Amino acid sequence: MSPDIWNPTWVDPFVPTVGANDEYAELIEALRAAQEAVTRSKPTPAAAAAAAARLREIAAAVAQFEVDEDEQIAGKRWESAGHGQALTPPIHLDRITDTTAIGRVRIGRFHSGRYAMNGGVAPLIFDEILARLANHHRPWARTARLEVSFRAPAPLDTELTVTARLVGQQGRKRFMYGSLHHGDVLLTEAEGLWIELKPEQTHNISKELKEVAG
């Protein structure tokens, strides 16, 4: 676990999930709960308006603590399932080596595509676990290609097994494979290519574009 959760870094230790029990973890869990509740609900206009007003109040309250991307906590709580972000379904990592990773994920209705996992969610899951494995104990690489094949519908509210494997490496290229299973049933699989960055490619392009525009 990070020695200081309020001063995280982009250095991903990529270790099995140990969980977190602190104020920021509660914030992310509450955010996920709100996403799921809104998805599952059919509120009256008055209830929707009241909830929207409360959410805007929360957004305004948290916005006063805005920092730049290097300082933010979201996405860098490495010891937690989902590492402190609420976009991708949180993956609980169970076993990790230099070339493999195995974890568990549960899909709620927030990520549903009519009674099963939305097809667009699978690439998010695979890009999450494959990228972390591709960069585990290796220089930083970025996704160059990710191809996902769907074999069977992925059920909701059910624990699924997600695996990742480093298939091989050629120079700066890292070839990855991932799969998502429900028991023995293969639901989705992916093949991907990650390419190690050159030194000049590791800079903050978003910041540079903002400075040029400003």
C-alpha cells in the first residue's frame, strides 16, 4: 500500500489487491453506488431534479480541491480494486507474475448492454489489466492495438474471471492476450499490442497543447 494515499504517484506497483479503508476509498465507493443507483432507477421529474441539484452541490464542493493530473488521487490507488476510479468495473487482482495476471470482476447495470455486459466495457477491462501487465517491471508503453472478440454474453451481477498474459516481446513491441470467463465459459478474449515509448514521447502532451492554446 502507498505510504501516503494523499500523495500518490504514477509508478504502478501492480500487486494483488489488498483493499482500502479510508475516506477517499469511501468517496469512490459512494460514486460507484450513485452511478449504479441512477442506472437502476426511474425517478419522478421532481426526484430527478432534486438529485441533480445535490450532485451539482457535491461536484462544486469537490471542485475546490482540483489539482493537476500528476497530483490527483483518482486512478493511482494501486492497492484498491479499480485503483480509485469509477469508469471501469473494478478488477480485484488475485495473482500476478512478470508475465501473467488473474483477477475477478463483477459487472453491474451501470455497465449493462441489455441484460448482459455492454460490448464497449470489455475493451476497458482488457486495456486496464493488459496495460498494467505490459508495463509491469518494464519501461512505460502505451496501447497501440487492442482487438476484442466476443464469444458469449457476459452475465451481470456475477463474479467473472479475467486473465492477462504477456505473449512475447520484439524490441519495443509487447504482445498481450486477455480473456474473460464465467466458470469454464469463455465470454470475451482480446489480443493487443503495446509499444514502449521513446524518451521524447513521455512528456505531457495535454499540458503542452493547453499552453499553446492559452
